[in-house]
Amino acid sequence: MTRELETVALLTLMEPDVRPAAQQWIIRLVIRCLVPALWVIFAAGLASAQDQSQNPPGQHAPGAIHGTVKDSSGSVVVGAIVKLETAASTGHRTTVTDEAGSFHFSAVEPGNYKITIAADGFAPWVSVNVAVTADGNPPLLSAVLQVAPTSTKLDVGLSQHELAVEQLKAEEKQRLLGVFPHYFVTYEPNAAPLTAAQKFQLGWKTFFDPVPVLFSAIGAGIQQARNSYAGYGQGMEGYAKRFGANYADRVDGVLVGQVIMQSVFRQDPRYFYKGTGTVRRRFLYAIATAFVCKGDNGHWQPAYSEVLGGMAAYELSTLYRPGTSRPWLRLSHTVLLNFAGSASGNVFEEFVFRWATTHVPKTAATLAQPVLREGTPVSLISVEDLSSKTAENAGPIAFVLASDIQVGGAIVANAGSRASGQVSYGSGPADAIHVSLERMHLKVGNTEVPLRSNQIRGAAGALEYHRLEDSGRIALTLYVAQNVAIPAGQ
């Protein structure tokens, strides 16, 4: 009994000494487990807060698109134009492939896109519904370009009226031996029909030319010396009447015989130079065109406008020329002489006058070709990265056409066509590119199209350009420096 009491007393005395140590051990264990857990929770919350601050609710981190462009042989295509468009075509971005044939678009929002790739000599490559997601896996495209068809149909040009205006400008410069007006001849076999106003324009230019006036004066002097048309008398009065009658004959012949009647009956007053075929065919053609002419509808018709015009001109001449006792016989002789004169004149036109006429277009057919007009904007992108260029290593630089050029709704120059010129670099900060371009030309098939920096001829102003995204390439807009006819089939 006494031992039990001692034992209980011993346990009672020992309990206060053991309890503090156990509590301290438990506290240390809790702290060791709780601190790492709190740190993990804090770090996760911090990352979440940063992510929300960079990407507010409803927005995602932008993605990217990159790829390579090769031809069917596996060779990389340098300088290919790559255009990125949204599915709704609300905007687009453009870049070019580098020396490795690669391209890259950064900061692309998630969504569906359309990629179009164009290069000179290749058919366009198109990929639709290129998906960009927010999972950080950018789509990798591998484009293989196929060689473009060797022949294309190009059916574009000026309107009939514009074409006639251009042809008329060429015809109004033509002079036989560089002196005599030679306007009523066209060296374009399929020339556009003239309007009535354009026919009158040729007429006015003919009889207001100084040469007909001079020859009327010389003719009047010869007639006065011979006392031709004696009814006019002599002296200044007789000379004035002869001169007036001679000049009136020329005006009547052109105005009535080649303008008014042709306008009324819709026939062309010009001689259409043939210039091809055997001598016999050309000779028969020249003779035949004294009796037929081309209508404004493009078809050959009997030349009744010329016959009626010649008769009307003769009747007008009777008002100021001394009369004859047999007017109808004189009229018939005049009509026959007109036929004979036209036939012989046409033969000379076909075989002689062509080579004695100045300012004849080398080929009038070029007027029917599409014309790239002066001032047409041309968007270009440099092929090489210019960030490493300096004034010491400047030189010729290649550009590619950023977008198609159209004339009359038809494409005359495809995106990817090459342009080149002399480049010089100015001094400036290390991250700046100061470029000056000289003798810039766009290559359209075999045709060189000159370019200038301003849309208006002679206008002053610095060359404007901007850097392409994520590279040292530059994009700029130049302008066609002069009208250039683009041959069909290029």
C-alpha cells in the first residue's frame, strides 16, 4: 500500500515536467509542415495575379505562325510574298521569305486565318482556316509552289474611245517627207473607229495646216500666170479669187468629201495600211480600197460616202468657179477622176509613202495593249534584311511587288514580281535605316517599268517607307514614272 502511494506520488510529481516538452515538439512539427504549404499557396496566387494583369479576363496570350516556302524541286523560294488575312478579311499583314525560305508572324491572336503566298514565276499558294490557338503551339506551314502556266490570256486595254484618242495623237504627227500633212492614214489595221468629233478634228487640222495654205497660194500664182479661169481677171483681185477658190477646193474636199459624209454614213475616211502579204495581194488591196471603205462597225462597205462627198464638193465648187456648158459631164468626169486618184494614191500609200512618212509609230499595235498609267502606285518590300547594311556595303537591292497591279480589272503584274534599283544609305543612329533610291524599275515580264518616289511628276518630298515587322526589311510605295504599254502574254 505504501509502495503504491509512492508510485502515484512519483507520477504526480513528474507530469508537470513532461507536458511542456511534448507541446514544444508538436508546435515545431506543425510549423515545419505549414510554412511550405503557405509558400506554395502564396506563389500560386502571385503567378495568378501576374497572369491576370497581363491577360485580362476574356483575352488570351497572342500566338504565332511560321513556315517555309519551297518549289516542287525542294529548293527554297527567297523573296516570296506571304500575306496573312483574318477569316473575315477585315485586315491583313504581309511579310517576305528570307534566305532560308522561312517566314514568321508574331503576336497573332487566336483564331482562323488565311495564308496566301505569291512569288514571281509561280502559281499562288493558298491555305485557309489556319488555326492559331492559345496553347503555345504555333502552326508550322510547309508551302510548295508550283510553276505558273507559261501562257496566260490577257484581254485588257483602253476603251474604244480612249484607244481612238491615242491613235489619233499618233496620226496627227505624221507628215510626208516631214512637210506635208499625212493624217488620213492609219498604220494600225484594226484601228478603233473614230467618232464624228474625231473625224472633224482630223479635218480641221488638215486644212488649217500652213502647207495647204501655201500650196493654194502657189497654185493661184501659176493659174494667174497662165490666165486660167479668165473670168477671175488679173491683178490682186484676180489672184485673191484664184487663191480663195483653190483653198475652198481643199476645204470642200476634206470637209465634205472626207468628214461630213463619212460622219453621216458612219464610214471611216482613213486609208488602212496593209503592209503584209505578197506584192500582188497588197496591190489589189490598194486598188479595192478606192471603191470600198471600212465602216464604223469594223466591216468593209461600198464607199458611197466618198462618192457622194465628191459630188457634193463639186457642186459647191460651182458656186465660186466659172461655169461650164456641160456640168453633168464635168461631174461624171470628176467622180471617175476621184476613183482613179484614190486608187493610184492608195498604191503609193501601200508601197512608197509609208517609208517617206515621219513620226510613224514603230508598231501601232502597242496602242491596243494594256497601258500602265503614270502615277500608278506600286507597293514594294525589300528582299534582304537591311539592318546590317551600312554606307560602305550599300549597292543594288532587290524588291518584290507586295500586291497585284491591275489595269481595267485584269492583272498585269503579279505579287512577287521583282523590282530593283540603286540604293544608298545615309548616316544615322545604329537602329535607323536611311535609304535613297535611284533608277528604280519594276520588271513586268520582259518590260521594264520606271518608278519614281512621288505620284506627281516633279513633286518634291522625301522617300517614305517603314520597317517590316520583326525584321530589317522595308516596305515602301513608289509610282509608275511614265505610261508603259504591257505586251500581251507577259
